[in-house]
Amino acid sequence: MSTVQNNIHPEFDHQLPRESKEKLLGQRGLVIWLYGMSGSGKSTIANAAEKVLHKQGRMTTILDGDNLRSGLNKHLGFSDDDRRENIRRAANVAKILADQGIITLVSVITPRQELRDLARDIIGDDYFEVYVKASYEICEQRDVKGLYAKAAIGEIENFTGKDSAFEEPLAPDLEIDTEGQSAADSVFVLLEAVRKKTAL
């Protein structure tokens, strides 16, 4: 019986190896997975970190949750199944980019431990998990996208931290508390940790 999988023949072994691309770029591919509640500072840190790395001559890209949901994941909602599919797709795209030698910053809420484990399982050794920590109350005060105000009056279903739980991480590679430090300091802490991990 013919199935879809029986008709798929990956070309990985015939393609230019990762090592050749990393040698060309002069860097190691890596996935920096930033997660935390909406308004915690994930995208701010990712955007600023990318600018610093670019000035250092590094090839980078950003996979931002809202950007992904405006295209690749446009039809996905915020149910448990849709959140899982959102993370699965983001992780697979990030893995492809890291295999090209690109430093990939991923900025997605990733509210549950099982979703972080899924991302780590897909990406493997290139996965660097960064918890961007800020309480619901602080994020609600910031409310940079107006989402907390909408959630408060019931305009958003399954809102993380209100209707849908955010699970504290078990053992992230790095924790950045944005309640107690500036965005610039957060970026410095992130890039120092990445430098020690990768010798960039």
C-alpha cells in the first residue's frame, strides 16, 4: 500500500554539508529560543541582539511569533493543538536555518514545558533555551500591544496567563528577568551567555 511517507525521498545526503556553510560564514549555527508571556520583552531582546550580532559580522535571522502567525501559521489559533503545531513548525524552520550556519533567534510565548521539550527534541544540540521572565501584572502594565486590555474584557480567548496557563520552566539554559534590568542589560546578558556557549 502506497503512503505519503513511502513517496518521500529526502536529499540531505546529497546536499552541501553544514560544515561547509559554517566555514563560509565563520560561525556556528544556533537557535536562541526566547520565550515568556506577551510583553515580557522577548521580541525587544531578539531585535536588539540581532543588531549587535549583525555589527559583529554574524549572519542572523529572527522567527517572531506574530510574524509567523501572519504567514506560515496564519490559520492556527490558540487551542492546545494549534499551539503545539505552531511550535512544531517554528522549531522545524529554526532547525533548517541553524543547519545553514545561521544564528536564529526565535521569539515565541511557548507557554508549556511540553512545548519547550518538543522544540528541544526537534532542534537538538543547537537549541539554547532562554526564559524571558516577567510577571503577568508587569506585562499587563506594559501592555505594549493592547492585548491585556482586550483579554480583561473577554475579547481574546485562551490568553496566556489568564485563561491559558503559563508554566514556569524547569531548567532553561538562561533566565533573563526583565522586571529588574533594562533591555540593554538583558541583551548583554544574553550575548555573553551565547558567546560562552559557542565561542562566537
